[in-house]
Amino acid sequence: MENYNEMLKSEIGAFRELGHRFLNKEVSVGEFKGASGGMGVYAQRGGQSFMIRLRTSSGVIALKHMKLISTFLNQYKIDHLHLTTRQAVQLHNLGIDDVCDIMETSIDNGLYTRGGGGNFPRNVSLSILSGVEKNECFDVTDFALKTGEYLMSQITSYKLPRKLKIAFSSSDNDDANATLNDLGFMATIKDGKPYFKVFLAGGLGSNPGISLHYANLIEPKDILYHVEAMTQLFIAEGDYKNKAKARTRYIPRRLGTEAFLECYEKHLQTVKAERELDVNIPITLSETLTKYSHKLPENPCLIHQRQDNLYTVVVHPLNGQLPAKDFDNIVAFLEKYNVKEVRISMNESMYVRNLTEEQAKELLEMTDSIRMKSKVEQSVSCIGVPTCQMGIEQSQKLLADILSYLKENKTSDTFLPSIHISGCQNSCSRHQINEIGFAGGKRKVGDALEDVFDLYVGGVFSREKTELGRKVGTIIMRNIPKFINDLANELNKNNMSFREYLSTKENEFNELVSSYLI
């Protein structure tokens, strides 16, 4: 590992020099991005400041790394950190020397940024409650972490057409979106033994696709053979010429599903013949009790674990932007009670697990001023404009405007679901697979160029049913808060959730939304 760390550190000098050349306009935005993404760094819009993505493995952040991040926040006077939708942590508004210094210090402490962007395997996603979720099959945490460790050991040797995303879900709830990734593993049990269901070549964004179901259950020890098989298939069959089609979901569309699965099987058998990749991770099937004695009521911020009388507190700051001072307070809380880790969800929340009743109450009180408390307040928004160079619209502003409108009109948000907002069509917020989603764009309406968002509804993900949401139409951005307010009033009047309302009163919904569409 020491040699590996030194190899990663040896790349930083050349990258630092490239960054300064970029600032001096000696290299283009495209040239810089081609190198910076693989280092986990992106220039922000305007090209004068930078973001660095700390690759917190599957969202599991050890206390020592929480303390390290806290030092970065204080040393570089960072006001907020961003909890991402791929279970990582982003630090923004930094200079090029800052990001290079952070990168080097992180490597020395076993925290990495390499492959955080660009054409590399991304952070392995993980069910946020794996290990503590009621009715899960077994804890898949160590399998996700092992996969991330394996990918990092290969990261400098892979030459992929584009990014590769892998997910591990601990139950059919599919919290990690195994059914929507390039490669997904979902825990299951057959005849009292643990297995994984495997899903292939799915993904969101342009021309999204639900993953194909691999026919055979696999033994947990075999996961890395499948990781390497999909990687090698992607290298062999991916499109290196057309970036727009350089994702695994396009391969079965070109080859045909049957031919793709045959191709995958060939790569799998080759990997098994040539490599020793068995994983030896002990498994205990998860036990859910028939009766519990938790006293604190569950809500969107407090979850009853399958371990009796233990709780998980969910800290979701608005737009996933956690103020530095509150992050420091959470670190102090962890140290006080010797809590070894926190976890970052794919919904921009921080989960603090295995808390007693008194500890949970203390943390809830401590985070009361910054913690979003309802489902719609816990909506998900990508970073968007004005930070993201790829962004088209102000996704975070839209969410803030929606919540302000509801508050100003004193509208109950009891039945509203979480809303997923992307600033463009890239689906960083996974707007295509949730109950309500928006994707930003521009459109000429009359003589004016308007800020607009496409509306998607009805997305759902689980082993039993994964379906993409349907695109309803396009709404001018400034009209969306009123639309959501009107929708909330309809749900309140009917005393039903949005999913129930959509399935039983679709005509009423279509009539409501039609007046807002352009």
C-alpha cells in the first residue's frame, strides 16, 4: 500500500503544473477536464476555483476521516461541504494548490480522490442501512468496500470508454439502485444460504435503461470475478469514439440482449480461468425481531434499527450542503460517544447509526436548525449552476424556492414525496427514477429564452419492480413552486400519498399539471 500511495502522490506534481497552466489559459477547459476528472477534481464554472471529490468508500466515513475533513474545512476556510448523490464528499471554491495539497494529505491518511471523476470506476454505491435495516438479507457493507478497494488497486491501469458504476443492495428495497447501474449486486437468500442477484448494463441520463437480470444467483465469494468481467467487457465492447454512447447500456442495444449476455459469460469464464479473485468475507444472515421496544417514534429523521432499542439519525441539510460548523459539531459528538463512523446516502444525507435513545435525542437536538425534517424538505438536488460547468439550470435554487413557497403559503407538506432535481439531463439527482423528478434546460417561449425543467413522475426501483418515470412535459422554472403547492393541496384534500394519487387519480393529476406545461 505504501508503494501504491507513493505512485498516486507522484502524479500530483504534474497535475499541479497543469492546473496553473489552465489558470493561465495555456490549456483549454476540455484538456484540463480530461486530466482533472481522473484526479477527482473539476474546475468550477468560470474556471478560477476548483472542486475536489473525496472518494469516501461507499459513503462509509471512519471517524479519523471525519476529523481529517474537519481540518480541511478549517484550514481552507470552507463554509460548507457537499454530500453527493454517489455517497462522496465534495469541497468547493478552492485554489489549484489547495486541491493538490488536500489530495496529498488525504493519500497519506488513506483517503483518496483518484478516479472520483473521468473515465474510471466511480464510488461503489451501498444500501445506506446495510447492517441495521429491518428485513434485509445480510450486511453487504464489506462486499462493497472490498470491491472499492479492488477497483482502487487497478484504477491507474484501466482505460475505460467512460465511467463505470457498481452498486450493492442488502435487500429487495434496492436502496443502492443495483437494478439501475452498470453492474449491480442484490443480496438474497435461497435454501437458507446467502447469494447475490446480479444486474447488468443499466444506467440513467440520456437514453436511460433498466439493468438486465443475470440469470444465475452467484455465491458472494465470486463478486470480483463479475466486477472484472464487466470491466473487461466494457473495455472490449464500449464505444471509444462516440462519448454520448460510451456507457455499458448501449452495448446490449448494439449486440442484442442475448449476444450481450453470451459475451458477458465469455468474459466471466476467462477471468475465472486466469485470475484468483475469491473473496473470503464471513456472512451472518440478518435477524429481524418480531417485536421491538423502541420508544422514540420513527420519522424521516429517525429510523428504528433491526437491533432493538438502537436508532439511526438522518441529518439532511438543505440541498446536501452541510455547514462547516455543524460538521465540526457532529465530529465532536462522534468523539464524545466513540461512534466509529457515519454513512453518506445517495440522497445527500448523513446517517449516524447505532445510537441509544439518549444519544439519538441529543444529536437530533444538536442538528435541529440545519436538519430537513419532511420528505419534501429532504429532496435531492445536484450542485447545478452556478458551480457545475455542465449544469444548465439552478437546481439548488429551485428546491429552495419550492420550500419557501410552501412555507409562505402555510401549505402542509405531509403527503409530498422527496423531489429529485437535476440541473441538466445527466440525472445526477436520479430524477428519472423517483416519484417526482425535474431536469433543467433552456427553451424559447414566445420571444424569451426561459429557464425550464422537464417533469418526470412515477419512477420506482426495487427487485420486484423497477420502472423509469414518464416525462410529463416542461414547466417554466418560476412556475414550479406554485405547481408543487397546488399538488400538495390536492394530496391534502384527498388524504393520500403522491404515488397513490398518481395511480388512482391520474386524470386529475394530468388536468392539474396541464395548465403549467409549455
